Amino acid sequence: MVRLVSILKKQEKERIFFNEEKSPPQDKPFGDSLTPTSQDLYRELLSLMRQILLDISHAKPFVLGPVKQKINLLIDLVSRDDPSLLRLIEKYDDSEDYLVVHGVNVCILSLEIARGLNYTTEQMQDLGMGAFLHDIGMIKTKNILENKRRLYYAEYEEIKNHTNYGLEILKNFGDINERILAIISQHHERSDGSGYLNKLTGGQIDEYACIVGLADVYEALVHSRPHRNKLVPFEYETIREIVSARNMFDPYILRVFLERLTRQPAYMLWMATNGIYEILQLQNKLAQESEIKPGAKPGVKPKSKISYIKFLVPLAVVLAGLAAIIIFKPNLAKNDVFYPLGSRVGIAENMLPLKIAYSFKGDILETPSVALDLSGINLEGFYYLSFTSRVDSKKISRPNYATLKVVVANGRHETASYYVQDINNRWREFRIPLSYFDTIKDWSQVVTLSFVLQPWNIDSKEGTIYIDDVYFFRKK
């Protein structure tokens, strides 16, 4: 199977381009499971995209007012969790031009992520418009993309400029704000710095662009391309391709995206670097085995449920591992503590699921700490601790900076703490040399790593603190 990293390198070289001479495909029914409202809206969005690309290719002026109206209707469907929208992405006719379908599908996927992130309607409007138009600059590279031969390096570099061409096309639209333009210019940037044009990393990338970039990659995977067959939307292999390149994406946005697509909690899916989503795959297999197969005799019971033990045993192991997260001094009446979700924690040879997210409400002094149980892990010879964090504060227009107290304790009753400041509403990486925990003499017996939100530097009395990507790094 072609790996996602390789696919990304070829993604721009092999675009199936918008063909202005090609007649729009005849409408085909999507099936009874799709509502007329969603079908009609989808076709109208395709028609708008087709017309905009045609106007640009002929140097004609175009308007975005109708697009805004349709995106507002799309936001309404997404906000009502209409399941037919995702089925539209899966079922629409492949005979439609790639660039037309791609823009509409990326718009839908981006709004699905925004729904999971609890975006406001105003935020979703900007995100939806940027997602719809994200690849509009590709129209300027038509001559290069129509070549059947392998592209030269200079031609590939020119294709990368489609982000700049998109900015040029939209620069005269007064109602296209900076957040929308950031989507156009940054949707090929990657969190690990492997993207283009400016090799931005992590928090340097606009959050809207992070969302659209992830949706863009996923949507490209589920379309047939000259160099590969399409993957099946929302299935195991497709999800695994995305997870295999998880370092390219914002970890929290990726977690929300996966949970919106699979309707499964991410910690059930993110078990190890090898065999990712094995539990989900096994769960689906068992569900299929429990169904009566075509041709089965009525009244005959399906196979014995002994096979379910194969699922329950690893599930019990996973739940036991999650129980290693210790909640100290819980005050659940005021503070909800969520199990870790999402990305992985890399500690020595161990790969554990981790996404700490707990809400605070009322007096922050009563907020419980969250601790990782590190018993049995030898940290001798490690150099520094790394993690990412952000805080979402409610009831104020912009979050103030928050402070986390990081506490390390070992089996010899040695404890040490360090205060991490300047945590705000954007993901930021923090690296703490272990030498800062100077009262810890024996790192071979460390038992807990705790995170405690501090009561100063933040005015809000309500919100959520997120901690992700926890790693200990060895000395070189």
C-alpha cells in the first residue's frame, strides 16, 4: 500500500484538473439514505464551483455572494449533525472534475471538524469560505498540469505557487478577511515543518489552515489519481494513512477529525505505532460476523459469541491502561475530568495513549491535578521533558495567559516542580530540561508526572486545559 508521505509528495504533480470543455455529469440519485435538502445543496455547491473556475479561466469577474448563502445552509446542516453530508462525499459520481468536487468536499470536511471544535457560526462562515476556495489558484497552473509526462522540478515548484495565485485572485474582494487568506496561503504547511511554501511549524500555522490542510489531504486520498487507486472513505485503511503521518497535523484537530469521522473515541483507536486501529478493525469484523449472512437459514443463530472474547480481552487491557491516569483530589461537582484522548506519549520504549483535557469551573484552587503513572519506567539518562498545551477560557473575549505547575515525584519521596507560563489559546510546545527538577536525584524510580493549573494570570473562572504530545528525550 502506498504510504501517505509518498502520496503527499505526488499530490500536486498528479492533479486531475478542471476541464472547462467537459459537460457537467448528469445528476444521479444518491440513494434513499440522503435527504433531498443535502443532495440539492451539494449539487448547487458543485455548480457554483464549476462556474467560478470557468469565469477565472476566461478572465471574467465572479461573485461570492451565492457561495456565502450556500455555505450558511451547509453550516445549518452540519450543526444539526446531518449524517448525509459525509455520505455525499463517499457516493458522488467520480466522473465529475476533481477540482470541482475537491473544493466542495474539503469545505464539508472542514465544517465537520469545526463542529467538533465547537466553533461559532461566524467562525464556521470564514472557515467554510476559505475551505471552498482553498485550491482556487490551481487554475493558474493549467498548462503545466495538462502535461502527460513527468513534471520537471521547475514545473513542480511552479505548481506550489498556486497558493500565491489564489491570494492574487482574491485580493480585490473586500469581504475576504485575513483568516480566509491565511487558509489560501497556509493550507499546505505542516506542523512538523515539512510543508510549503514557508516551512511553518506548529503554532505558526493559522488554525483554520490546519483544519483545511487536514481535510485537503484526507479528501485527496479518497479520490482516484493517475498514480494510485482511491481509498474507501471512513474505512480502516484510509484512517490509518492519516494516522501514519500524524506528526504533520495539529494533534487536537486530528483527534477531533477522527472522532467525527469514525464516531469512535480516539483513545480506542490510537493504540500503538504498529497495528493502529486494530481494535476498531476487530470491532467492525465482529460486528459483521454477528450479522446473518445472505443465504443463511431463517431462525438459525449466528456463530458462537466466543469470538467476542478476542475483542474483550484487548479492550480490558486498554481500559486497564487508561486506569493508570490518576486524578488527585477530585472535585467532580465543580470540575469534569476527561480520560486521555488522542495522541501518543513516547516514554522510552513505551507507547501509551495520551490527551489530557480537564475543565475548570469556579475556584481554580479547587481544580484537581492530573498525573501520569510512570511506575516501572526508567528515566535515567533522559535529557528533557516536552509537551504541548493550550487553554480555552470562557466568558472573556480573548484568553489571558495561564500557568501550569509540572510536578515530578519518585519512589524515594523526592518531589520537584517547575512552572510553565504563557499558555494561551494556541497550541504551543514546551521543553523543560530535567535538570530544572533539581531535587530529583534518582530518575530510575520516577512514579508520577503531574500537571496543575495555577490560579494566577487568568481571569476566567471557567474553561478547559489541554496537554498533549508528552515525551521524554534521551541525551544524544
